[in-house]
Amino acid sequence: MNLARVHLKQFGCALELDQHQWIIVDKPTDLNGKEVVLARSSRYHNPRFNWREIVRRFGRQAVFVGTESEWQEFCREFGPVDYHKCADLLEVARAIAGVKLFVGNQSCPYAIAEGLKQNAILEVFQKVPNCVFPRPNAWQVNSTPFQIPRLESLTNAYRPREISQQKCET
């Protein structure tokens, strides 16, 4: 059960609500032609996820969001990627909403991408895979190789929608 369903169940809500967008941002950020946002926190890593291939495929078209130390560690391990400094999580959400693809591990930026229902590739933490949301434009990767989507085949998935005000039984 993913983390959203744990909370939905606790409050007596329909579990299927996790399939609907629950985050809307006011102004997606234009990242000067960059079409991919990468994020990788210091926890919840999967050694079988091929970040080097992600950087090879998308590095020139990508920015990294997260702390500066996370970015520096990422670049040391996998190769250079531009850094996009965000002052707060709203700026992270705007950056993710403004691109075609998000790639990250089980972390706050991935939760934002999931809430936006953005095209996403998830580095699944095999010991606790609680961020898996089956949907057509998300790829949950336990191990590689896997079929990496081509950017040309993706559209910017983020489209603001009115969030349902469905009430939950408590």
C-alpha cells in the first residue's frame, strides 16, 4: 500500500483518490529549455537503478532540485547536471510542473511529482516500496535495464485540474 492510501484508509476515504491529482501550482517554471527535473535525496537508494544512464540520456536537458550537498554528491557519483536552486517546496513544485519528466527516488520531490501526476520515473527503494502509484505516465523501477521513455514521446503531463472536494467518512 502506498503512503497516500495509508492516509486515505485512515480517514475513511476512497483509496482510488490516489489516482487523481492533488497538487495544483499557480505558475509552472520555465527552466530555459530544460525538460527534465532530477532529484535524489541521501536516503532510499536502490543500487540497481542506473542513474548513469539517466544522466547520459537526459543530463544536458535536466536540472537537479534538492539541497546543494545532494546535488554535489549526485554529480560526483553519476556525472554533471545543472543545479536549480529552490527557496522552498513551492518552487520545487513549479519546476516539476514546468517540465516533461521528473526522475527521482522516494523523497519529497517525488511526492510532489506524484501529486501533480507529472510524467515520472521512480528509483524504487526495494526494502520499503511505499511510493508506488500505478499509472500510465509513471515508471516505477526496481532494477535496470528498463525501457527509458523518449522525451519526444512525452507531453508536459501537468495540467491544472480542479481538485475534488469529496468528503471522507471519519
